[in-house]
Amino acid sequence: MPRTRFEILATLTLCASAVAGGSSENVLLVIDPASPVSLYVGNYYRAARSIPDRNVVYFAPNPGHYASFKDATQLAFLGALENQGVADHIDYVVLTPGIGFQMSASGLVTDGCSPVTRFSTTAPFALARAYASVPVGTSSTTTNQYASTSSNALAFDANQAYANGAAVTNGTRYFLSAMLGYDGALGNTVPEILALIDNSVVADESHPTGTFYMCQTTDSARSGPRHGLYPAVTSAIQALGFGAQHLMAVLPPNSSTCTGIMTGWADPLIDTTLFTFLPGAFADHLTSYAATFDTSSQTKMSRWIAKGASGTSGTVEEPCNYAGKFPTARLHLYYAQGASLGEAWYRSLGFAPFQVLFTGDPLTRPFAHLPQPTLVGLPASPVSGTIALTPSATTPHPTAAIASFELLVDGVSFGTTSPGHDFALDTTRLADGWHEVRLLAFDDTAVKSTGHFVGSFVSANHARTVSMSLSATSGSLTQQFGVTLAASGAAVSTIDVLQGGRVVASSANASAVVGVFGRTLGSGLSRLQARARFVDGTSATSAPIQIDVSTVDGPAIGNAPIVFSYTKRARNDSVAVIELPATFDDPLANALWNVSGPPSQGTLLMPSANAPYRFVKPSVGALGTDSLTFSVTTPSGSSVSAIATIVWEAPVVCTAPANYCAATVNSTGLPATMGWFGSTRFAENAFGLSAYNLPVSTLGIYFYGDTAVQIPFGNGVRCVDGALQRLAVLQADSFGSVNLLLDFNAPPFASGPGAIGVSSTKRFQFWLRDVLAGGSNFNLTDGLAVTFCP
């Protein structure tokens, strides 16, 4: 019996795109703009990991209660993914310190041993797609569907569903969520967290020669749930060529060099035992209060970080010793296979992580073999129109090959392709000015090790320009940095100064000097960029400038805050994070943001007075211009009012392909039918054609054109006309089906009369030989009309 389109989809869509493997392009970094510690560590991590500016969002991730999180913060988080244009490739959510380690969540999750009254700060982000709201009565032993009882590592993809440790069509989706460190009482100092970041970055691809220690102790309650796997995991790691040892001890002996430690003990003497961690190590001890930082009972997991580990985990309240609430020894085996630390940790965690906190750098990949990509064709001078970019890569892996490439421009995915094919980049879709280009190369291993190339180019299609210069590129928190802006080419609407994904200053003039205090940017390395928007709808971007703000503080000079009016474009189907840009040198904790004029087409979900942003939920049907009026008060005075103009925009809707023009019956007794799989989004480059109800093993060709017709042809009907393009001869399989994955970057789709582009509509059909039917000895399927969206 012929396969349906849905059966074909189930077998083919898993290879239609490649956005996994653990690189900085897959991270959403969440920074609390009202926390100096969050700003400092967030700035440091962004620079150290070269995270794209678009992948940084600014809001407080922990409202203190899960009810507030799911009603506001979670909606803003998911909305930020859509509004930033990164929802299709974000796998990791990384939180900074300065935000607390837990949030209240009584009465939701049931446990037969001890009440669940808290979630870790990271857990609701990990589960944001699994639960719109965690239902009352959810079991604390709910399975983590990405977890596996096998010994095989598997690349994680937040856009992929999982069940029983395998990628499936219908299952549960997650994010990998981590906090870089907890800096409160009994936590880590900021210097310790910064050292963790440094050690984690240098660990990548280092293939450390230390030893994984599996420590079996006499504490059966804490060691027993995990030590049963120690012998097999130790042997498996050794078989990979790495050091591993199963010890009957609480900790490794003095002078040991460790790439990982797993133990079960309430109070291990982590600080005083003289073992050493190599960069990239993970360590933990199964005990009730390792991440319960508001009690001094038991050794805290922060001591592993102070000792030099890149990651650790523990529970934020009494969990009981369910094995599934803690990572198993397989974590170290997955890690040794080249998985990122975040992937290895989450794949080894049997239950959904309601009470479990992961701190450290989830991107760390000491055992990976990272591909080394290059991109040929980046122009040195300004360009216009469509340019061809040729990707290539090598891999140091002894047996792997390069499977695919992904192109990102300014953090937005512009599609994937396979080796041997070019990218055709239409620069008319971009603002004039500077653009960052990233090429990701994925290998064909199970962990999809990913390497990246970063470059830039300047586009010039509309004769628009914007420039930016700084009065200084380094200074203190209380220093005001002058930013000189100038735009030309058309009447200016606004010029914004961007830090990551937020506006920190703005001007409505074609030339201006604005000031931004170091306090606003936070300590550490930042990148500022100017973006000009013109009245005619065009725009331009400047090259970014790096600025280094020290931790040096001082008294405020006593000037009132300065606020900036600006325009924010947001989707009308998602909650938007609306920043309220202001700058001053008073401490952030002493500032109050007042909204005197809420938006008329939306609802404020986040009214907190000390937050330099608001979450706005658009009303049904919101469209066009809206506004939010705000001001700021500090001990030094009050600002004038400013307006955040919100432009609500309907998202681009991809209409489903439609069959038309009925086919006639062929020798199978059925009419041959067109189908499709993958995505009609042009940027994803993951669209495929299917034809079924064909004679088994028959030959035929796909062809396409611009026009729909209905003309008798052979034994059937021709449904396509207008600049016809014929593709290669294909043979039907034993089910009577033919499948073809298109590559928009390859001929004839990339250019010329057969070019497929954004908003283009093409009509496809399959011609098939049918000797058994007699007559003209050939027939055709029906037609399939496809409109490709961005």
C-alpha cells in the first residue's frame, strides 16, 4: 500500500535541517538589566563565547514565584525568541548570577516522599515548551524524554521532539537551561564565576588526559542510587581511550588530576582535599541540600566550582534519593563522546528537572572534534544584489565527515546546505551597512560537533548610511560615554544605539551626540552598534564598537536621569519585551521606572517599578502604532517623559501548499498524487517534494513553473506552464513513491528563470512512465502550488 505524505514526513524531516551541536549561535543569554552582577557576568560570557548580539535579551528571569513566571516571564521569553528572529535555532538558555537560585512553586508537583515547594531558577526555562503551565498533580518522577538508558550521546535540538531518549515526530520539546553561577550566600564569588567561564572556553577540544573518578561511598542512601552504573561506565570511558577509575572512596586521592567526579556524600571535603580539576570538568555529590543555599546544612555544590569545575548540579530542596532526580554516571560517558556539558548532563537526568539546578557553562566541549569551516566569497568592498558564498570545512575527527552547513547573518538563519553547494545571499533583504556573517559546519556524528566561522561585509543597495563613534572605549561605571551619531541618504526617523538585543539610547535627528553611562551598560566588554531607520522604511547599520567598562564605582554627580524615546517593532502574536531606555550614574537599585501612559493595544504583564522594561501582551488584532510613556526617578532627580513607540506587526504566515488540477487514474488503479515535506520557509532551506500512487520502480521527473493550467497530456493532464524547469530523472521505490529534497542554493533554484525566492509561488508536478497502462505510455500527478515565505 503506498505511503501517505505523513509517513514520508516521519522518515525524512529529521534530516531536513541541522541546527544542533552546541555552539554559541544556539544560545539565548538572559541578562537582568537592573542587576550589576548579571550585567557584568553576562557581558563577560557574551564576549568569551562570542555570542551573537541578537542572542542576548534583557529581563529578570526569576520573578520569585512560578505563577508569575508562567503568566508573564515565560510568555516574554518565548516572545523574545520570535521577536528576535532566533526561535528556529536556540537550544540553550543561559542565565546569569544575581537572580536567585529558586522560585516558589507549592501545590503543583506531587511527591510520595517529601513535598515539592520550589523549582530551581533554571527549571521553568528548560520546561517552557513542555508546559504552558505545570498542571496541578504533576509527578516529581515525570520522565525527561531526552534522557536515555543507552550509552549513546545524542545532539540536542530544542526544535526536535523526544520520547524515550530518541528523536521523534510527536514527543516532548525542551530547552537546555543553565545558570552560570549563584553568587548569593554560600554560593560563588564573581571572580570564581569568571574563572569558570575562562576555564570552560579554553577546555573546548582540549581532549584532557586526566581521569574520570566514580566514587562509591559507604553512604548507601547517597551513593547507592548511582554506583550500580560505575563499573560499566568506567569500562566504556576507558574503551574510548580516556582515563576512568571506580574508587571506593568519597573523593579522589590527593594529587589526582580530574576530568570529572561523581560521588554520594553529604559533606565531602572538597576545599581541603588536594585533587586538581582540568578545565571542563563536571563534578557533583548526591545529597539533599547541595543547591539549597538558604540553609548551611551539607556541603554546597558551589565548592566544586570554587575548586575549578566547569559545571555541577544539585537540588534546591529535599528531593529524596530518587535516582532520576540526579544525573547518572552516563553523564561522563556522553561527555567523553564529544557532547557538550549541557547535553551530557540533561541526557543523563532521568526525570524532568523541577528541583534540580545546573550551574556552569553548558557549552563546554573538551572531548569534541570541532569542524573548521571557511567561507569563500565574502566581499571586501560594499556589495549589492545577490552574492554567492561558498562554504567548506574540514574535521579533525578520524572517521567523521562534514554533513551540512548553516548560514547566519546578524544572528538570523538564512538556511542550510550540503557540501558542494553555495549559498545565494540576497543582500537587498538586508539593511544597508555592516553585517556579521557566521557559517556553522556540522559533522555527521551523533553529537553533531559544530565549528563556526565569523566574518562580515557591507551591503549598499539603497544609498543609506549611519556612522557611530565613541568619546572613549574604556572607563568606569560612573563615566558618561559620548556617542556621536550621523545618518544620511533619506529623512531620518530614529537612530538607535544598541547593546545586544536592546536599545540603550536614541535620537530622532540625522546627527546627534548622546551620552550613555557605564552604569547602564554594566561592567565588562560590550559591543555598541548604531541602527538608523528612515522615514521611507529603509534602514542602515554601523559597524560595532567594543567598549570596556571597569568595575570601578564612585559617587553619583547628582544629575537627573536621561531618557530616550524610540520605536520598537514587535509581532502581534507574541508578548514583547519593551525596553525603557534611560541612563544615569546612580546605583541601578535606586532607580524607579514609572509608566504614565500604558499601551492602548496591549496589556502590561510586568509592572514592577524597578525594571527598565515592561512585558506587553498585544491585544487580539493589535496592529500599527501604539505607545508607552515612561519616566525615571533616581536619588539625583526625575527625568522628563519619553515614549516607546510600539509598532505591532502581523507575523508572516506560511500558507500550506495546495493540490490542484485532478490527475487521472494510472495502472495502479489510483491517480498519482503530489505531496510535500519539511518547511516552506525559504530561510530554512528544508522543503521537499513527494509523489505517490506511482507504478512500482517506474521512472519519472519533477518539473515546475509559474503558471497553473489544465491541459490534456498523454494519459493524463498537464497542470504546470510558464518557464518550465525539468529536474533529474528519478525512480519510484517499492512503495510507488518518489521523494526529493530541494536545495534553494543550487541550480536551477538559486538563480535564472527557475529561481525560487521569498514570496515566490511555484507549481510542481511529476511526469511518470506508465507502460502497463498503454495509450501514450505516460501519465502525471496532480499539481502542487507552493508559496515560499521568509
